[in-house]
Amino acid sequence: MTPVLAFDIETAPDCDGLRRLYDLDPALSDKDVAEIAFQRRRTAANHDFLQLHQQRVIAIACALREGDGVCVWSLGTPEDSEADLIRRFFDGIEKYTPQLVSWNGGGFDLPVLHYRSLVHGISAPRYWDQGDEERDFKWNNYISRYHARHLDLMDLLALYQPRNNVPLDEMAKLIGFPGKLGMDGSQVWGAYLEGKLREIRSYCETDAANTYLLYLRFQLLRGVFDQAQYAREIELVRSTLAKSSEAHWREFLGAWK
């Protein structure tokens, strides 16, 4: 069975990069630097969501179905650098050549990882292969929007029409999955300034878990799983998480209807 890797990232303003881009005083705090960037963005675009290259990866969470088991975890440690986290992500692709699964990964997560990989000089040949190294990748690779090695569930279910996109949280809750817990994306920067990186990593993990659960539901939808197979895969996730003593998984299971 091809390993399946559902993933999610969390980001914060790249304050060091913003200081360079805008020639800002090095003595300015990260909070002040970010506020300047937010103000510039509001002036240009009527919102303060920074362009992707101006965002720094602070957490990457994965749900990996491989062999007889499934595991959900955050890459690296809270002390690891952005480069280390990104390198670990692409090293996993080199090792497993997995089916990548995301919710809006084509619109956000992967482009952020692309730009930040350029910043740090990270090499990811397996991910970027489009048939130069392995012939099969010409017809099915991670880069093409309409190829299957990366399945952006949100994009596909919307039939590639942005007006049809729906939030991960709402889709998960409609089915009975837990949805987002603890915070949402708009709260990550504030939590990061308060030093709550561990809480951010936990939140990111629950998003990866929700994404994987939606993937299982999609496998039922398209007939890859029958009801019995789907039930077994769902129970594998539930029983695996139940073995954890971490508070966010207890909350997750408690919200799972």
C-alpha cells in the first residue's frame, strides 16, 4: 500500500525578512515589524493576510498511514529552526514517496514551503521530479494541479472553482469529526507572540488529523473503501489517538461524534 501523508502547516510573519524588505530599524520588536507589514498589506489589498513569501513556517504536522499503523505528530521540536522543519518534511517525501493529502495545500501550504525552501536553500528532488528522474512522474507528480500524488481535497471537491471552496473546520464538523480545537488560524500570531508554540503545534496536529479523516471519507465517496474498510480505518485512527496521554487528543476524541 502506498503510504498516505496528510499534512498541515502554521506560519507567522517572517520578521527578519520583513526588516530586510522594508529596511526597518533592527531595534523594532517583532510585533511592531509585523504591524507595519499588516498595515502595508491592508493599504494594498484591504486585508492584512501577508503574501506567502513573507510568512515563516513555525509548525508542520503530519498524519502518516503506513504499514499496519497510523501516527499523527509534529515534525521536529519547538526549538528547531524553520529550515530544519521544512527539510524534515521533504526528507519524508524522499523516504516514502507518499500520497500527499491536504486541505488547501495547493493554495497555501505547498507554495509557502516552496518559497521558504528557496530562502533556505533546501533540496527536494523527489518532490520536484516531473519525469526527469522517474518516468512515472511525468504522468503523475506532486506539482501538477490535476495529478494525484498531491491531493488537495478542498480544491478537488470544489471542482477547482475557488467560489466553491469550504473551510476544513465546517466540513469536518458536518460529518461529525472534531474540527478545529483550541484556536484558529487568525489566532496563531497572537499565540506565537505569547510563546505558545507547543499549543500551536498541537492545534496543527488536530488539523492534520481532520484532513486525514476527510481523506478517509473521500475514499468511501469514490469507492476505494467499502463501508467495512472505511469503518476499520476510522477505528484505527480513533484507537491510535486513544493511546495518547496528550490533552489535545483527549479533547479531540471527546469532540468526535
